[in-house]
Amino acid sequence: MPFPTAATTALNITDNGATLSRNAAPHRKNAAQRSRSDSPYQQRTTQRDNPTQLLIKQAVDYLIQQLEAGKSESLTAYLSAMARFHSYSFGNILQIARQRPTATRVAGIRTWNKMGRFVRKGEKGIQILAPMVGYRSNRKDTAAEPEPETKQQSVLIGFRAVYVFDVVQTEGADLPEFEHSIAGEVGEHRDRLIDFLAQQNIALEFNEKIAPALGVSYGGKIALLPGQSKAEEFISLVHETAHELLHKAERRTMTTQTVRETEAEAVAFIVGQAVGLEMGNASSDYIQMYAGNATLLAESLEVIQRTASIILRAIRPEEAEREPIAAAS
């Protein structure tokens, strides 16, 4: 089964990937680099810019300041936010990570009130953007109808700032569902990920000959080293799945093999953390996505978030039941 159109369009990514850090097969040659003006991360400083893109630019600029100040853990905090809020828009994830890196569950005041919790007095909200939807009337006059028929069509008319609050900023009724944790167990996520690969016509095999590599992505096929622990095998599989999703199509900007490996590892970090595995905090590793190129960093973060979200939706069908806490914004 091919990717849904929306997913394919959202990814817009390049090159068959392999696993350098896992001693995998080499990548194919990079696609030719496009003009920098093709990147949506360039020249976003006028008042006419889309507010969501300005939001992203501000967050990325702030992150770069942190990285250049030697605070590589800030990038790990952004990836952790992607794990916790993967159903939110990319720009809002960056906003949450920037304003409150320790946030775990966020919602608006009304949502918290409905759940029996109330925001503490004096708490500062986390500003994100919410879409404003209007309605346009389409009138259809026909001779057979004495009165014109009016149909309402919803249209996006802009964005507005709204505020959400982390659960630690609230008090009230207990939320036992927040206490659930897989605590290092893969559970059914492995099987669901394998099913997802089959739906995408990506073959999976176990092959001792790839040793010492733990996993290899060939483009349409993934090979895993047999004998890994369940948790390590799952993360290896997520890493190679990320290569399959991330590195097949043409990319807006040129990437190196190191960047591609770091992107795949970042996706594995997000997915593993989201399902409750201990992933560590290898901050110094993720900084390799930057290397002084702000455009590439912004692009990498966006495709990482979208790829992780695709995988998480595939292996966590219960996500829809967790609204409104994890509602997209």
C-alpha cells in the first residue's frame, strides 16, 4: 500500500538510507542541491509571512542560539517534546519546547476544567497558535427551487494565539491515565510496526550476515540482526524504518550521510521515548544535524517530527482516544 498523499507530501524527502552508526550499507549519491531560495526556511521576515512559519523561524533561531552557546541539551529537549506532543503541529511543538521544555501534558483551561483540574493562580500559559475557521456560503439557484439553496463551506481564515498549561501547573482530580507507562517493554508496538512495513511494501528479513550492524535499510527492504533484545530490536527497526521513510525522495537541501544517520537516530529516540523506552540523552550526537546550517536544521527537525508522527500513529491506534490532551493545534 503506498503512502497516503498527505503523508507523502509532508515528508518530501530524499535518498535511500543506511546505518552508518550501525555499520550498514552505504547511501546512494545525494540528489543535486537546489537553490537556497527553494527552501521555505529562507526569507521569512516580512509581515506578510505565514504566522506559523514565523513561529518556526523564531523557535529555530532560539535553538541555534542555545547550540552556539554550547547548550546541546536544548536540541534533545526539542526531540523529547516531539515524543510527547507528536500530534501537535510542528510549529506548536517547537513553541512548547521553547517556553516550557519540561512540559509533559498540555491543554487549555476549559479542557482541564472538564477533567476536574484547575490552573493554579499566577501560572504563566504556554502560547501556541490555533486555526480560526470561518464559513463561506455557496448559493445555488435552480428553477425547481423557489428558495435558493445555501451551503456552508468551512475555510481557514487565519490563526490566533491561545494558551495551554502543563499538567504540573494544575491541581484537582487525579488523572490515572497519565501514570501509565510501558517501562521498557515493547508490547504490541513491534508487531504493529511490522504490519505497517508490510502495508508500505517494505520487506523485513533477519540476517546474521549483516553483523556487526544491527540493522540495514536497502530501499524497499530492511534487514535486522537476529538475537537482539526486544527493546534493541524495536529501536533498530524504527531507525531503519525512518531511513525508508526519510531518505527516498528528493530533498530541498543537500544532506550528508552523518546528517541522515542523525535524523534516523532522532526518529528512533522520539518513538522509543513515546512508547516508554529508556533512550538516554545523547545531546552531543544530535547536534550533528546543525553544523552551522540553520536551513538544514529546520528542515531536519520538521521531517523528523513528521516521520516520527507517522510511525507513532501506525503503532499506537489508541492515540485518537487520548484527545483532547494530545489534540493537534
